[in-house]
Amino acid sequence: MEFEITTDLSLVKNQQIEANFAAVSAWLDEELAPYQGMVVQADMISAAKTYRANLRKVKDRIEQYRKEVKNAVLVPYNEFERKAKILTGKIDAAVENIDSQVKAHEEKEANEKIASLKADYDAYANDEIKEYLTWERLFNPKWANKGYRAEDAKQEIVTAITRTERDLSAIRSMGGDNVAYLLDTYRNTLDISEVIRKNTEINARKAIEAQRQREAEERRAAAEAEAQQQSQQNAKNSFHDV
């Protein structure tokens, strides 16, 4: 069954609410002309307030009628709206019943899908990988969407695990005393480029420190040699003096 309006709305739309708009408009044009560019001087304050009060009275009268007309026109609409909302309310109740059940089924499907993906993660990732690439960090909320294919999500999981394995191997191949620190950096960032940057930075600092130590050792050795030479010279001089 279709909902239909049996009242001819063209009669409502074409109904004019008459008033003496033209006459009042012409009267206002004439009466307001002196006030449009009016400059209020100090000795005109009292008169200006009277003019303002009179103008506001005219406006209030027009506003009063406007509100009365609006309320009168809205009477049939408000009644129509009340009855229409009763009908749509019945429909909303039925829609809500269906919608809640549809959402429950969709949520169940999403949860089963995520559980399956989590099982894939547990199967593909060893304990070391899980230490760095946790399920919480890997999980993408979009995977739960109905339109997001499970196969695509699984491929993302495999790709992420493979990338993590490759990154960890690369970090260990860097060797040296930096490995433990670099692994911690990777655990915090999962960003191999950041690890490489840190490694380069550490090695640069170590190189500078090693250079400083070499220079300090060279200065120490030179100072010792000079002291020894001076000692030998002093010994010679003492011998000649005897």
C-alpha cells in the first residue's frame, strides 16, 4: 500500500495571505527617508530615542502579525506531521528489529574472519617475529570490513612477517656492539631505515672517538719521547760537567 495525500496541495501552495503590504511599504519609504542618513547630535538624544521607540513599535506590530500568520498556517501542518510520524515510527520499529539482527550476523562474520586471520598469523610467525611484530601492531581494522577480501589480508600478514624476518637478519649482519641497541630500536619503530640511520650515527661517533684516542696516544707517545730525549740530553750535559 502506498501513502497518499488526499488534500489538493496546490490549493495550499496557491493560497495567498493578503495584507496591505504595498501601502505600508510606500508609507515606510516616505516616513523612514529622514532617518536613513540622520546624524544624531548631542542635543537630539531625547528626540532620537523617541523616534527609535516609534519605529520599533511599527516593527513589533508587523512581527506580531507575522507570528500569528505563521502559527495559523502551521496548525494543519503540525497535525499532519504528528500523524505522519506515527506511521514512520511503526516502520522504524520494524527496521530496527531487522537491522539489529543483520548487524549481529555481520559482526559474527567479522569476528570469525579476524579469528581466522589471527590463526594464520600464529601459524606463520615464530616466537621471535611475534616479539617484534605483535598481532596488535600488525592488525588492520579494515580487515574486518565485509568488502575486504580475507585473501588480501592474509597476503598482507605474510608480507609483513617476511619483511620483519628480512629486517632482523639485516640488523644482525651489521654485527659489532650495536646489535642489541639496534634490535631495541627496531622493536620500538619497526623501521629498518631508522635502524640503519642509528647504526651509521653510532659508527660515525665511534670513528670520531677512535680518531681522538689515536691522536691522544700519538701526543702521549711524542711527549714521552721528548721527555726521554731531554733526559738523555741532561745526562750528557752532567757527564761533560764532571
